[in-house]
Amino acid sequence: MPETKLIEKLQRLATECRLDIIEMISKAGSGHPGSSLSAIDILVALYFHEMHFDPKNPYWEDRDRFILSKGHAVPALYSVLVRSGCIGQEELGTLRQINSRLQGHPDRIALPFIEASTGSLGQGLSIAQGMALGLKLQKKEQKVFCLIGDGECQEGQIWETAMSAPKYGLNNLIVFLDNNNGQIDGTVKEIMDISPIDEKWRAFRWATTSIDGHNFSEILAALEQARKEEDRPTIIIARTIKGKGVSFMENQIKWHGTAPNEEETKKALSELRARL
Amino acid sequence: MSNGSKATRESFGEALQKVGAEVPNIVVLDADLSVSTKSVLFAKSFPERFFQMGIAESNMIGTAAGLALSGFIPFVCSFGCFVTGRYETIRVSIGYNRTNVKIVGTHAGLGIGEDGYTQMGLEDINTMRAVPGMTILQPADDLTTHAAVRFAAAHVGPVYLRLTRQKVPTLYRSEQVFQSGRAILLKEGDDLALIGTGATVYEALKASEDLSEYNPWVIDIHTIKPIDRALIRTLGDKCRTLVTVEDHNVIGGLGTAVAEVLSDGHSRARLVRLGVQDNFGESGKAEELYDKYGISAKKIVEQVRKILK
Ligand SMILES: Cc1ncc(C[n+]2csc(CCOP(=O)(O)OP(=O)(O)O)c2C)c(N)n1
């Protein structure tokens, strides 16, 4: 597919996923819209261009893996799973309800397409490292992708993985850092500044790039570069906007973990639909 | 019982603000959840005594231990699962170092609801009970939460204070009913005792109304460690059936603590432990989960009836 066509396709899908995210969180009455909207473009690029997987067989051995370490953004993951045909659209309406496969945070036992249960920040990246190491030991070609938050980088465990992954030469581990400068109690800058974040990862000997996390050509180019790495893991530091795509949610900490009410939902949906 | 209802985390936030004004060496640490744990109230009143540690619970616990060793009384706040999840740090930095740190775990149990298992403290009482010297408090309503905070601040030694996200009805009219280490006798009865802690005290009390033919005792165990051994022994002598109800795994929680007291004595009473049965929680409304896991008033009644039939 010529580049412009591909990018238009991904942009359209991302808008559709944003609609899903708003609808599903609104119906559930709770959830994390800001965190999901900031990550969705990255997930769309992964699930609709980069990753190899079989929507009919979650256990296909040769699939690439994705771990959402910032598990609270799981509505974004559910939406790409729906749009790629892994689960049915109707299931989105069950988010966070009792007996649903769509738990409030990713649950790999409840839903097979989830590679790791997460929701306690700091743990997903270690699990991703373990998977990448396992694949290497088995001499397999598959990649492990992982998404972490910038607030999440305050967890010590993140830096334990930062230290260990290069030691094992995990060029099959590709991490996105959703650098939206928001967390719960305020901005990352005021809560516990993590800058200069690119220099920190570089000092730990990771291949490091910085991109606009809402620009598909930059996301795709960074992924292509990551595939060329021969003996180091990659971290793609993606500048993002929390709540991206819904004007009144953008950069507003309040929308970290609050569901929109009926009126706000309508407004958000019509804004997004106008873009289709 | 009056009709007001309030989450015990809210009562905690208000109490800490009050006690903080009286005790100048109280300091408070939080890990990016001050809005949820309600430590934000203290932070607003005493910004110079509040430390925002970011999403880094282990470091927060260790820092608190150091502050305690230099004469402060630190309260470290987060969700129960996240703070007690750093068990080994608590075990050494707080426990073994005998530091005067107060650990506050909010959003305890199934009561947190839709967020699901990873955010639920369901084994926190178990692990905190295993730390030598740790006092564990789980108040059931507004005023006893105020009393518990006051006690924690005055007590020398580590405390784990377990609090709810969800609102709980007001049960008591005065802080004085709370005496650390002494359970509260809500109802004296005959042959059956219903024993709750935290949010399940109200469920037990409500269940007792439906079970009036058995005239059950109703007990509020707000201090899980050290537990009121004398009262449990008395119940073990007077009743044929004791039922513990907890929003926690039955392994290592209230039911286990009561079992330990009974097995130390000669009681022949039967103990039934209601709670999460060696399982994980899940997403759902708090009330639905209380039903599904058998700790709502309605389910307590059903299970007790079945047992006593
Ligand atoms: C160990 C742990 N501590 C605290 C939390 C509560 N929590 C959920 S989301 C969040 C903020 C996350 O910020 P960030 O990683 O920047 O992600 P964002 O939502 O901003 O993309 C916190 C503190 C958690 N889930 N896990």
C-alpha cells in the first residue's frame, strides 16, 4: 500500500477506535479515557500494520506479542482487538461489568488475546522482557512490543528492566513510552520529574528515538528502525497528548480516570464522527 | 444507627488533617494517589509536611522508615494492594527496623468494584499480619475511623490502617466506642455469632435482623491485630457457631485470626469463614461482587440458614 493510503487507513481506524473508547467507558460509567486516547495511535500502528497475529487463534505460536504495561488504558487495547476481528463489537458493551471478559484492567485468563495481566504499574515491562528472552532462547523471530507510561517510569522496577534488557541483547523487545506528561495527582513534571528521559534510557544502552506519538509516519519509521537493531532493545519515546482527539479532554488531568457523562459523551462522539 | 454514610478513606482524610494540626511531627507521603486516598486534604493544609513520591511505592516506604528514624511520624498512603505489595520492603524497612510508620491502604477489597482485581487489596491483611509488631486496624464507619487515626498517631509502632473506597453507613455516635484491641459488641445474643470487620460489619448487622430467630451476636473487630482474644474466647464458649465475614481472602484474614484464637483454647464451636475463598476478585459493582462472593447481608443470611438447617 502506498504510504499515504496506508496512513489514511490508520488514521481512520484510530478515529473509529477513539469512538469505541468513549462509548465503552461512558457505558461502563468508569475507566480511563485520557490514558487510552493518548496511546491509541500507537496501538493502531501495531495491530494494523506492524504485528503479525491471527485473529482466529490467540495461541498461534508465531505471533508477535504486545503487553500493555500501563494496564489502565485497556479500553484502547479492547478497541483494536475488536477492530481487528479478535473479539466481537457487541462485547465492548460489557466492559467492567460483572462476569465480563473485558475486565477493568487486562486479564489474560479472562480474555485470551491479552498476553499479560497488568494494572499494577511497573510490572508489564519485566514480563515483556521475559517473553523476549524466552523467544530468543527458542531462536524465534517474533517481536515483543510493550507500552509503558511516563508516570510509570517512576517505578523502580522499570529501571531494573532498563538495566537488564541490554545485557541479554534483546533486539526483539520494542518499547513505546507514552510520554503525555500526565498522571493522577498532576503532571509528571511536578509529581516526580523524569527528564531527561531519552538520555536516561540511552545511558542504559537502549536504542532510543523520540517521535510524535500521534503521527503515523513517525511511528512507522521508528518501528522500521527498531527492526534493524541487531543486539539492543529499542525504546520509542512518543510525545503524546493525554485525551488526544477529544478537545475538552486534551491535557486535562481530570480526564485521567473519569468517565464522561451523557452530554460529554455526545459532544465527544460528534467531534470524532465529524472526522470520519 | 443513623443514616449518614461516608467512605472510610474520606473520614481518614479529614481525621489526618485534624490530627496533623495537633501533632506537628506527623508527615505524610503518597504515591500519586493523594486524590483517591484523601491524603490530599493534609497536603493542602500542611504542604511542607507532605511528600509526593510519585508512582514508586517501595521508595516511599523506605523514605518513611528513614523519616521515622529521625523522629517523625510518617503516614504512607496508597491503595492497599500497591503499598502492601511491597511486602519485603515493609518487612525489613518498617518491621525489622522497628520504625514508627503508619501504612494506610485504601480501596480495600472487592468494594473497589469496577477496576477489578489488580487494584483490590485482597491479601493485605494476611501479609501485614505476618509482620511482627504490626498493629492492624480496619474501622467500620466514620467516627471509628477518626478514632483509629488518632490511635495510630499516638501509638508507638507500625500500624496498617485498611480503608474502603465505597461509602459505609454510620454505625456509632461517638469515637469513644473505639478502644484499640477491644472488639465492639453491637449485639449480644444466643447461640450464633456474626463477626465482621470494616465494611462487612454493616452487612453482618443487617443479616442479624433477618436471622432474628437465632438472636445472633454481632461483633465489630476493628483491631485485627492484636485481636480481642478474650471476647473471641467468650463467644467460643457461649456459641455453637461463629461466622466471620470479611472483604478479603479467607486465607490469613479475620477468619484465620479468629480460628487461631479458638484453636489455642478448648472451644468446640464451629467456625464458618465467609469471604473470598482462595480466589481472585474481578470487575463488577461493589454490591454485585458482595453477592457473588457471599459477603452481602442477603448472602450471609442464605449461607447461615443452610449451615444451621
Ligand atoms: C503500582 C501502582 N501504583 C499506583 C497505581 C495507580 N495508578 C493508576 S494509573 C496511575 C498514573 C499513571 O500515569 P502514567 O504512567 O503516566 O500513565 P498515563 O495514564 O498518564 O498514560 C496511577 C498512579 C497503579 N495502577 N499501580
